[in-house]
Amino acid sequence: MNLTITKAYISSDGGWFMDVFNVVDNDGNKIRDKEVMDYIQSVRTYLILIVQSRII
């Protein structure tokens, strides 16, 4: 799909957590295609694991 994660972070206060991923296409444009956004959402757990592995 040639996507780039430009920013990723996970926040928590112990009772909740929030994950944020800024993803753009090869030209640096915001993703607007519904199918691509659904795909990104479906692999969210995998993205979280990647971010966590780079933090630790």
C-alpha cells in the first residue's frame, strides 16, 4: 500500500489508553480512501506492537 507512519504514540493513565497513528501516502497526503482507512484500523494491533517494540 506504500503508506508511511509519520507519528505514532500511545498514552495511558492506567484506566484507559489511546493510540494515535498519523499515516500518509507516498506523496505525504492524508488518507481519505475508506477501504485504506478500514485496512489501517484492522492492523492497528500490529502497529501498536511495532511502536511498543521501538520504545522499549
